[in-house]
Amino acid sequence: MKSWRRHAEQHRTDRIGWLRAAVLGANDGIVSTASLVIGVAVAGASQANILVTGVAGLVAGAMSMAAGEYVSVHSPADTERADLARESAELESDPSAELRELTAIYVSRGLEPGLAKQVAEQLTVADALGSHARDELGISESLAARPLQAALASAASFAVGALLPLAVTMLAPAQTLVAWVSGSSLAFLALLGAVAASVGGANVLTGSWRVTLWGALAMTVTAAVGALFGSAA
């Protein structure tokens, strides 16, 4: 008897949840901390005060990212659970109707009615709720919402991203602090965009320049505001 075994594959969609949260967190950490440091420096603050401001921004930002990701991802997770509970109840109350519904889905995807019914029957026996979750509701294991994973990934990556411009702030000479933080942060952003695009299977140059462009814009605007307030003080 022939043995059917699924060959090992790795798909990039399995990375969507943690990759999005990690890239968003690291990008936010670099951009917000570098912008904060640059804005305060341009306003005329001392290097010690700049560093304290940056550390406070790191802690506040990491906690904000964790809370924001947890809340935002929890909403679709709650919706998924509600849909699965409803589907489970419908399978209990009217399994024949659910079988017809699953059959109709496979017919709409190109299977002959007889084969579609056979597939629906076999999948229902194997895992009725899982089949409806995947083919009717579009809920799959790899794309399922994971609030805690997203929160932890965002907070950790934000902290790592924020540490980069903070390290430059500690080491750079006071008179060239803005130039060092700006240049190094843009380099960090370019590298982050390239790595994220590579992991996600996208174009590396496109991923790199679009992250760098928005980071440069954020730093420029913050520097302008800092200069405005510094001159007014």
C-alpha cells in the first residue's frame, strides 16, 4: 500500500504574525527614539538630558507598543473565537446543512459536485470545525491572531531598535551628535528594511528605501520642531 507523506515545506506566510510585529516595533524604536533625541538636541538640551529623554522614550515606547499590539490583535482574535463558536454550534444543530455548505464551497472552486461532496464528507469526518474554519471562514493556523506573541515581539523589537540611536547618543561627540544620530539611524533603518524584505520574500531595495524615506521625514520634521522651540526659548 502506498504511503502518503507530506514533504517538508517552509512558507513565508507562517512568519506574517511575528514578522509584522517585530518590524513595526524595531522601526518605531529607531525612528521615534532618534527623532526624539534629534529634536531635543536641536532645541539645545545637554547630552545628559538628551540621554535621559531617550531612555524614557525607550521605556514608554516599548510599553505602548506592547499594549497597542495586544489590544489591536485581540480584536480579530475575539472575532475569530466568536465565529468558531457559532460554526461549532451550527455543526451540532444542523450538520447536513453545513455539509451542503462545504460542498458548495468546493464546487465554486472548480470541483465536480460528486467529488466536492465526497471531499466535504471526508473532511467533515476528519475535522469538521477545522474544515469550515479554513474553507468557509478563512481562518488558518498560520494566520491566526496571537495577541500575546504580537505584544511581546513589538515590545522587544522596539527596545532593540531604540537602543541603537541611544548607543550612538552615548558615544558621539556633543558637537556632532545630531549628525551621528541621524546618519547612523538612517543606516539602521535601511538595514532593517532590507532584512525584513528578505525574510518576507520581497524586493530588498524597495523594502530598504521606503523605510529609510519615512524615517528621514520623521527626523526632519522633529528637528524642525525642536529648532523652533529652541529659538523661542
